[in-house]
Amino acid sequence: MSYSYVIINDNQENVLSIQGMADGFQSLHFAASANNYDDGLNAILEYQPQLVFLEIDPKDKASKLSLSLINELYRYLKTIPKIVVTAKNGNLALEAIKHEVFDYLVAPFELNDFRKTVLKFEKSISLPVSNVPTETIQKPLVIDNDQSLKAEPEQLTICIKSYGDYRFIDAKDILYFQADNNSTDIHLNNGEMITAFKTLKHFENVLPSQFYRIHNSYIVNINYVSRIHTGNTVCYIKNTTTKLPFSKSYKANVDQIIAVISSSNYLEI
């Protein structure tokens, strides 16, 4: 299961710190960040994440970040995301409890505390075993030239929609995405290539956790990675002769791919 999150913080160092720790959890998918009240509210309403990291004691008071943003959400949303408030100390903890926040993190953030928050979050939203259906209904992600919709995390079907033409693709069949100016070429495991009139950045924001951006021009499905050569900075696609380059700016994502593959049934020779 993958859960999207939004970071609302006026301190860019704290944003990068939270995102860096969250990258270590496959269940978390970054949706957006904002550094002020209005942009933060808009990000939550647009992406409707399951988890929000909200700074309530900002360095820049002009950002207007505070617990009042939580009250604003009740005006627009039927379901309020889990709110993890962040601050430089615990002085606002009692006030945060009154707003029924999910958790409270004090900067500088510690990985152990962050891990406990994530595990508690996952536990709080997981379904009891008796309520889990035996079959999961697939919900499509529609890529419409006139709209921007979000991905469901599992059993994903992507619908490429253009002028009444609906093309359905199982996400598990996608090898990689390749940027082509303002459109994106989707390469499938059957050799087909389909063009969607959305940018690669758009796909990066909506795809589930098995997809990693490794280059300005490429997003790869980790399930089709057969080899990574860090010296030559290339990634090989399983059962093909395709080699995708990866760039230094996305080296952390490549390291994460290696870590994820290594964490499963794995024997290193």
C-alpha cells in the first residue's frame, strides 16, 4: 500500500529533511510541498493526501502557518488527512492535541521518531483482516489532456484519454516512462509505446511507489530493473536490450532501488 503526503513548512531544510526520511519508506509517496498557508491549503485540496506534515511555529510569520489551517480543511473535505505537526519545540503540543492532530515532531527531526510516526500511521489506517476483500477492484488513473487526476496506489489501471479515445494500461505492464518535450512516451513490456500528453513531472507526482525517477527524461518501474551499473550510470531493463541513463541528481533514487531489491529474497554472490 502506498500513501501520499504533503509537506507544509517555510523552512526548506526541514522540508528536505522530512522528504529524505520519508524516501526510506516504500509506503510513502511524495505529492507536494508548500511554504505558506494558502499554498499549503491548495496543495491539500488538490492532491488530497493521506498524510500532512504541517509546521505550526514558522520562522517566517508572513507564511501564516498555524493550526488554523486544520480548521479550514473541514470546510472543504469530508475526510481530513492525518496531520503530523512540526515545530522547533514542544510549547504548542497542548494546543495541537486540542486540534486532534495525529502526531507532533520537534525539529531537528530524528529518524527514530519519524519511523515511529510512520508505523503508527500505517497501523491506524490499515484495514482489519476480516474486512479486507478477497478481490480488489481496480480503479483507473485517467490521464486527460484537460485534467490532472491522482493515482490509486495498488492494482492501478492507467487510462490515456484523448478526444473520446480511452486506452487502458495496467501499471504492472509499464517498463518505463520517457519524456518527450511536453508529452511522455510510455513503454510497455510487450514492445508497444504509447504517448500521453502530460509531462514526466506530472507522472512523477501521481504514480505509485514502484516507479522511480532516475533522470530528467526517465521514470523506471523497479520490477523491470535487471541491472544497475553505477560506474557507467546506466540502468538495464529486464528482458530487453534497453539501457536507461541515470543522473547524479537522482542518484538517491537509484540507491533506493538497490536497497529495495536487496531487501527481498536476495543472494549476493
